[in-house]
Amino acid sequence: MKGTSLIVSIVLFVAIAVLYVLHFTGSAKGGSSSDNNNAAINRNGLKIAYVKADSVILNYKLAEFLHDDFTKKQEAYAGEYATRRKSFEKDAAAFQEKVQRGGFLSEQRAVQERDRLVGMEQEILKMDQELSAKLGEMQNTNSQQVLDSLLSALKQFNAGKKYDYILNGSSVLVGGEGDNITSEVLKQMNSKYTANTPK
């Protein structure tokens, strides 16, 4: 479930970033009204293509590697937290039992043990927050790395193709399959990743 949320987060992040980049770096042709823009597209014969960013994310080898690495760290963190929590709960139960049967030699000794358990619980809560922050930072770094790879691949791809616009396929409601360059871009990205990955 958490792995799926990572993929969804990356897809949404890439989709927004691609739209943002295209919006602010695309060359504006035609007038400001929507009719003028449509007329400009028809008159000037703009070359438009689209990429299904979610498909790239799901099939890009770097994204798969980052997802697997993230999942392993997430499981390791969850295991570490569960172990510490279980140990605390065991000590807390033993403390409660000892208090109920009057097992402490003095009230001061009971207070010391209670304070130790409170400190232990605070450490566990702090650890949980730190691990969650690390995972969130890692997720953001992974998303940015995949986005950078996609944008770099699109620039390189478009150097020879000279498209006026390359859109995110999730925003395209109707489009010709001939304008879908997802498989070409993905092939290029995976080839580059494989070539740069040590055997």
C-alpha cells in the first residue's frame, strides 16, 4: 500500500512539473483567446506529441530501483520501530504488574522506573518522527531524480524531433496514437540507465 502511494506521488509530481515546465517554457503562438490559439495551431501546423508520464514511472528501470530501495528502507525502519515499541510495551507491562503486587522496595524506586519508561516512550516517538521524516525526504529526492531524468530525456529526444509541445498524456483526453512518444522516450531512458549502471 505504501509502495503504491510512492508511485502515485511520483506520477503526480512528474505530471505537475511537466505541465509547469511546458506552460512556462513553451513558445506562445497566436493570440490570447482560445479561438485565436486554435486558429494558430491550425494555421501554423504545430508539432505536438505526448508522453504518458505514469507509464514511464511504472516502467522506468531507475524508478523501479528507487522504489525497491525505498521499500527496503521503509520495511527496515518499520521493523526497527516495531522492535523498540515491543520492548517498551513489555517493560511497561512488567512495571504495571510490579506496582500492583508491591514489588518495589521503595516509592522512589518505582518513580525512577516510571521516569525511565516515560523517557523510553519519548525516544520511540522521536525515532518514529525522525524515520518518517527520512522516508519523506527520500521520497521527495526519488521523485525529483525521476523527474529530472524524464525532463532531460525529453530535451534530448526533442533535439532531433523538434516538437513545439510535448504534453503529459494524463492531460490528453483525445489524441492520436501516432502522437504518443511514450515508448520511444522510455526506451531511450532505460537504455541510458542500463548503460550507466555498473554490472
